[in-house]
Amino acid sequence: MFRKKVVLRTGEEILLEQITGKESAAEFQRFINSFNRERAYLGNDRPLTVKEEKEWLSEAASKNKKGSMIYLKALADGKLIGDCSAERGKFKAKGNVLVGIAILKNWRGKGLGKRMLSEVIALAKKKWEPKNVYLTVAENNAPARALYRSIGFREIGRWPDWINQYGKYEDVTMMLLKK
């Protein structure tokens, strides 16, 4: 089970660890619903309920235990401030790994995203030896795209009008990690 303390460039100490399935669904609900309030890419058109988040968390923990997903959470003083995952493709796509990350707004720009992504990618490479590591990002999310480029991702495609962001369709960019 992965567990590591990291120090951000601000000097703040953060704990990164894999989820176990014993986490508070209410805490994860508050976390994910904070992205709804800022109308973020991974947000939903409505707040999620604790029941929905509990079901999602149980599924993610199960995938984590089965070995098809690596799911890390970031904690500051015991509070959830970010999460990052790597999920192996299925069947003929099992050589590909999709990564994703979410960090609370007041924790962005401190180096946490780079640390989390670097850790989850290293774990995925060690575990699955993937041919491809990729992600998707909203076209208008310049800070995230800059983060991904700094790690070594490059744009390989764009899906026009792919996601409905609160009534408005927006483009999504697919990025691939350079070898």
C-alpha cells in the first residue's frame, strides 16, 4: 500500500496514500462537489449525494484492490485536498493507462499536481509497463495543460464540442505522455 509524505514548494507537508475504501463518503462528496461550484471539467451538472459518492468510492476502492486502478488521495492535516488516479485499459486497450487528477482550488499552483501525477505515473509504469499513458483535459483549462506539458505530455488530438459544461459544449484535448 502506497503511503508517502511530500513537502510542497511552499513548505507545506502533504500525505499521499492509496485509498482503502474506508474513507468518508461525505468528505469525498464535499471534495467533488467543490468542483461543481467552480464549474470545473470533472464537475457534474448537479451536486452528488453522499449515497452516490459512497457507491463511487466503493467501486474505486474495489478496482484499486483488484489491481486495475491506482488511486491516491492527498491529505493536509487529515483533510482531503486532492486525488489522482491511473486506470489500466481493458481487453485490447490494456496497454494504455488513463490518468486523472483533481486538486482543491486553494491548493493549486503549489507543486502538488506535479508530485501526485509523477507518483501515480511511476506506480503505473512499475505495475503495468504501459505502452501509453494519456489524459484528457478541457481545452480552456490552460493551467492544467501547462502542468501536463511540464511533466512531458503532448497534445495528440482534440474532440470538438465533446463535453456539455453547464449547457455549453466545449472541446476536450487528449494528451499523451512522451516516451
